[in-house]
Amino acid sequence: MRYLVTPSFSEKVTRSSPRVLAAVGVALKAVETATRDQLVASTEPLLESDVGIYVLKGSEFQILLSFGTDAEGEYALLVDLIVQGGGPLRPLPSRDPNQNMMIDPRRNVMIDPNRNMMIDPNRNMMIDPRRNMMIDPRRNMMIDPRRNMMIDPNRNMMIDPRRNYLIDPKRNWLIDPRRNTVWDGPYLFDLRGAVSGFLVRASDKVAILFDEHANFIGPVVPAGDNYNVFDKAGIWTGFLVPNGVEGFNRFDVSGRWSGFVVGDILPKIATT
């Protein structure tokens, strides 16, 4: 069967070890010679609900694929590659500010809040929770985990990685960037550009923040275009402001810039 690949899949293939690269090559040849029915029979659905994405498993990798049709007929779309490994967090080059200057606020003035007032909450009240009550969890109960149980991991087990193994990177290696060597984020960096954590989507309205060792830090909740960051007890510890380049700058509750996030956190949805 003819297959197409996403840019993410291509980048992850090029980053794989020679052994994994050879094994993926064998799998792709098998995809080419199989029919759709044969591929469906040899894969597993990604989720029990029918989302149309299937998992082709190898000994050290998994390929996520779906099916489509164009003017040339049916094809398999290779959506993503997951490679099992181990070691420290190492983002893909396109997600690493030390290798991609466009996402590095130290080298790109447009995403540096010290040099761009539009993304600095101290100079732009619309993105400052201290002055905009709609994005302040102390004044808007809908975005406060202590007053809205749907976004509180302590009361909603579906978004609690301590009780839901699917969103716990220590128990699910697919979302652990220490073991999934081609996981593409989103990653949290400190102001030096060192990885200090990562985020996992728990629902359409909540992401979970982990440190670089995959320890649970707390929920991250959308507030307009911003995100508010909380600790495990639901105490507001800071917020994220979009930088315009598929990322966010992180501030503490006093408005001090403390780091940045590379990657989208949640789908764009209404917060009410």
C-alpha cells in the first residue's frame, strides 16, 4: 500500500539510531506490500474509541498510522513514530532552543518579553492576571482548581496522574521523554535553555506539568490565551503567556519571567 509521512515522522526517523532505522525500514516495506485490510489486521487501534489511528508495533518502536484517499487512490499516512529508549530529556532539534534560534528568546527578540512589550505582562495588562480578572484564578472560579472540581486532579481522577496511569509518564513510557526518545513535547525550559520539565495533555481543558524527572508538579489550565500553573494542592504558582511562535513564556505570580515552553499545550477551545 502506498504511504505518506508527516514532517514529524520524518524528523523522528532521521534522529533514530541505525538499528531502529533499519527496523523501521523493514516495517515500511511491509506497509508497501500490504493491503489496508492486512494492515488493520496487523495493528491495534490507538484507543478503544474509533479515532481512526492504528499502532504498528516493532520491538523498539511503534508507528502510528491512519488511512486516507486522494486522486491516486488509498494511502496509509504515517502520523508519528515512537522509539523506546532511556536517558535524560533530549528534545528534537526543531523543539530545542539551543539548536533552533527561532524558538530561543535569548536570540529572537520577538519572543523575549524583556524586549517585546506585547508579550510582557508587566507592560500589557491584557495578559496580566493581576490586572485582568478574567484570567486571574483568584477572581474567576471557573479557572481555579480549588473551586472547579473538573480541573482539579485531587477530585477528578481522570486528570490525576497518580490515579490514571495513562497520563503518568512513570508508568506510560509513550509519554515519557526519557524513554520515548523521539517524543516532541511540549517541553519547559529555564532561562538558560536547559530542559526543566514537560507537559502532558490530560483532557481538552487541563494539561499536567512534570519536572525533568517525571515528577508530578501540578495542573496547567487555560485562561483566555494564557495558561495558569498550579501546584498539586491547587495553589496558583504562575502563568504562561503565548509568544507567537508555538510557545509560551513562563512567569511567576509576581510577573517575573522564569522560563519558557516550546510547543502547543492544548487544542484551541473555549475556557467557559
